[in-house]
Amino acid sequence: MAELRRRKRRYNFSFQVLSLLVVMAAVPWFGYQFISEAKQFLDSGQLISQEQFGRSVANTFYNQKKSLSLSFGAGAPLPKTYLSTPIKVDGSSRDWQDQSYRITSFPKRTAFDGFSFSVAVGEHNNYLYALIDVQDKDPDYDSEVLTDFDARDQVRVEWVNRTGGIERVVLVPQRDGFVAIFRVGSNWRRDTMDLFKAAPIEVVMMPSDTGYAMELKINKASLSKKQEIRFSVFDGTTRSGLSSMGLSNGYHALNTSSSQANQLLERLAKSVSYIALYDINFQLRAQTMAKPRVKRQPTPTTLWGAITGLVDELMIVLLRISMGIEGDALETQQELLTTAASGELAQARWSSLSGGGFLVTAAPVLSDDGSVIGIVLVKQSTDEMLKLQLNSIQNIVLFSVIGILFIASFVFFLFWRLAYRVRKLRIETTNMVNKEGRLVANKMVGQVDRDDSIGDLARSFSDVVSKLHEQQLFMATMPRTLSHEIKNPLNAISTSLENISDYPIDDEIKSYIDIAKRGLHRIESILSKLSSAANLEQALTNDELEPLDLNHFLSLYCQHQHHLKEGNIAIHYQGIESTALVQAVDYRLEQALDKLLDNAKDFQRQGTPIIVRLRAGKFDWFIDVENQGELINLDEADQLFQSMVTLRTQASAGGDGHFGLGLFVVQTIAQFHQGSAQVANLGDGSGVCFSIRLPTKF
């Protein structure tokens, strides 16, 4: 049964430790879950916020068909792109790749007898840019006809100027990217125009695998407010041409974006957002211009700033990975526009490890009858959102750490206070017992008035101390009680023995009476010693210390002992020439010296003297009592000064009983004088030296 209980206790302890480890290991997991939930909450909040923003922008254009309709009656619109940066006019189509889905082809099918062209138009600040990509199997770059252009390859551009007049230019491609630019009249001949007036256009040509491409730049000041323009391409070999307006005589109004819509979007746009408005044919009607980011000059940072910056970058990369990496952003955007055109709100997120990701929302613009008349596209950089997420997560972690530290500090304070109270209880308990192991108080004072567990423990200790103190008082008064109670019977026995001695008795009976008398004498001696030791501590409390010259005192004491000379034992005193002042009670020191001399006489080798010596220490005086004789075991030396402890194997020659009270009296008197008693074997191994140490009186 006992073995079963031990196993159960071991199991319970192991289970408790394991439970604690599981709880401690679960704390990081809960922290990770909390941060994950917080991130999901932030992501969802961002999606919902952008969804609401997209719907609000779409509601701004609710049933505003005028903002989404074209402002001209003839011809198809040419989509115009608002460019964030100017186009470099070099004939290359690389600058137009991001706008490839806004390029319009003529004719509307992919091939027309091997001859066709496409146009892309963009605007930046005060300039209009265009890319004309001509599909021609046999381009002609060598014709020298400069008056009549029908027999050579050419591109014709005509537009309405500020005054309402028509400006016409002919662009003739040459080798090495050069383009000849000619201002012409209504009959498309240059000889009718002022040859010294330059055309307000800049053009560069670049051959391609399928023909050639022209990139041009026109100052907007040369166009009307509606930006009406038309493009035509002619093939000199077949003497055939293809116009962007087909058989119509109208012009494309490039200003297909609504000024009113642009103003509304500019008021709604945020600094981190891009908003675009499309019609039902996915033609761009209005958009907000992306604000260029101001590059901050690098400032010198500290080592801590560099470390925190690196940690932030790593966390941003992890957040980008958690968002997922999408492929073709343009394809995703077209899918969003298609979904929104069907009347449903669509959202997507794409990112890359190097940045540049976006959160995109496409919201349909509705009319009164519920039909879709346009699409609002809201695009927000995920880099800014990731910084907001990082800031939020860092704040959450910071507040969590502060909270954990606060809780840990509070728990530490509680345990420190508990340990402090336990330590005070231990100190008080320790101080209740003196060096001799006796209680110096009958109850505890601290912590007993508290209502908690430590208060219960202190009250329990106080009860135990009170009972031990009562027991100690009883043991202290027991010798006096025994002496009082035993003396009456002893007196009766002693009187009876004296009376028996008065009668005539034979020698044998008389010897028995003598033995009985010696026994009575020993019992009386024992009772006297017990009573003296029991009353000593109480008697010392009534004594007062006075200045005493130890040298003079010991000299007189040894002279008195020399005159007594019991058994021809010589007592020699070795003093000093100066005074040795201490605070002492002379008769108490005499009582202690009597005990040491009695002890020395009992163990002295016959014929050797007892030496009493006074010597000076650094701050103390030492009284040594030396005798030559049997050595003592120093491992048991500390026990010699305890009460009722003796190392004697037999009684002394005088027949007195020894109960280890003599050296106890010596130690008690020495401690009363703020000193101590000690014993050591002589250096030459001839005997033993007992010493009393007394502090010097300055």
C-alpha cells in the first residue's frame, strides 16, 4: 500500500510538471494564433474598406450616362492613356507594353490583304504621344518622289487645330529610323503650303519584322479642346490606303475621358490609390494620376536603426509571401473588369517578393434600370498596406509584451512579498533561540495578525513556541523544586542515622552507617550543584558590571588559592606589569575560576603545577588555566560547555558527583560578560588549557 502511494505521488508530481510544460509551450502557439488572427482581421478589414470605397465611387457615377458617353457623333473613339511619365520618342514599342490592351487596330480584324495598322495614344502634361504600328509585307524606304506621295509608303495624320482649321502632315519613312515630315494642303500636296513653316510634330521610325512602327509627339497646344484627330496609312506598291475612320469623314475625339468624371475622381482619390473609370466597352473614361513618390535623402542611421530596418524588411517579405504571388497582373485586371461588367463586384490581390503588388477592386456602375453602364477600378499598392499591417502587428506585439511584462512583474511582486514575509518569519523564529538553544521569547509577534496562510503558519509557530517556553520554564525550576522536595526526606534520613549512631552498635553496622552518610553527602552535593546552575542565569540578571583590573584580581585570587593548597597542588600565576581593565563582576569571575581550578585538579598529573595566566589579545583579555595531564578530543570540545554533559569516566577522589555543570557555569558567566569560554590542548601535547575571553574596557 505504501509503495502504491509513493507511485501515485510520483505520478501526480510528474503530471503536474508535464502540465506546466504544456502550458508554457502553448503560450507561443497562442501568441502566433493571435497574430495570425489579427493579420486576417486586418486583411479582411482592408478588403472590406476598399470594397466600400469602390462601391461609394461607383455610386457617385450612378446613372450618369453623360459622363460615360462619347462627346462626338461620328467615328469610333480612340482610347487615350494618362501617362505617369513621358514617353521617349525612339520608335520602340517597349514604352507602350503596359498599355497594350488599349491599342486599337484598323481594320477591326487581324489581317486585310497583308496590310493593316494599329494606334495607341497617350497623354502626359502638355504633349500627346502616339504609336502607329504598320503591318506591311513590303515597305518602301527608297522612293524619291517628294511632291506627289501616292507612289510611296506614307502615314497621314490630320487634326483640328485651336482655330478650327485642319492641319495635315505626311510622314514618309526613310532608312535608319529617319522620317520625312511634310505639311500638306487639302489636296495632300506640299507645294501648296509654306515650305518654311515647320510641322508641330516629332516622329521617329523603327523597322519591325512585320513592317515598321512610328512613334510621334504632338504639342497639345496645336489641337482643339476636343483633341479631334485621324490617322491614315498608304502603301506605295499597291497605291491603296487604310483610314482609321473608314469611309467616314469625321475625326476621332481623343478626349474620351470626361472632365467631370476626372474632377470627381480627383476629389475621391487617396494618395495611395489609383482610380479608373471605364465604359461598358472597357474604354478608359477617367483616371487619377499616380502621385510620384518623393525619394528621401538617405540619412545616417545608428546600428540599432539598421537592425530594426532589416527586421522590418524581413517581416515585409514574409507578409508578401503570406499574401500569395500572382502571375499576369494585366490578365487579372481584365478578368476583374469582365466580372464587374456582368454586374458583380470583383476583388483580387497580387504581389511579388520585390514589391509592386496591388489590391484591386472592380465595382459596376449602374443605371436606374439596373443595367451596367460603366466600371470603377480601384487599385491600391499593397506596399503601403503591408507597412500599415506591419505597424499594427508591431503595436500588437509591443502591447502584448508590455502586458506580459506587467503581469510577470505583478506575479514577481507577489512572490517577492510572499518570500519577504517568509524570510521575516524565519528570522524571527531563528532569533527566538539563543546560542545555547534556549527560547528567549514566549510567543511570536510578526505575521500573527494576518488572515492568510502565512498568518495561520505564524500563529501555529507561536502556539508551539508558547508551549516550549512553558516546558523550558518547568525544566528550569525543576532543580529547585527537587532540591526543596528531597531535602526534607534527606534531613529525616540524616537525623535517623545520627540517632542510630548514638546507640551501641557493632563495627559492621557502623560501616554500613558510614556508607549511608557518604551517600547522603553526595546527594546533597548534587542537589546543591543543580540548584546553583538553575539559579545562575536568573541571578546574573541582577548583577551589575563594574570596572575591574584583571591583573590585580587574578594576583589576589591565586595568592588565596596558594594559601588553601589542597593536596599540595601548586598554583602559579603569570600576569603582566600593567593594568588590564574590563567590565566585570568579581565574585562571578571567582566562581568561574573555581570551576576551572576544580576541573584542572581532577585531571592534573600528580606533581605538576596548575598555571593561571593573563594575556592580551587585539581587543580582548584572556584568562588561561593550564594543567598537565590527559588530552581532550577537540571534536567533542564544544559539547563540554553544555549543560549536563561530561567526559569523566569516574567520580573524583572526593566522591562528589559530576553532571557536567561546572563548565556550563563557566560558559554562562563568560557570556554574561560579553565574552566566551574555550578549550585547547597545549602546543607541546603535555596537557590542556581552558580560557575565558573578556572584552577590553577602553
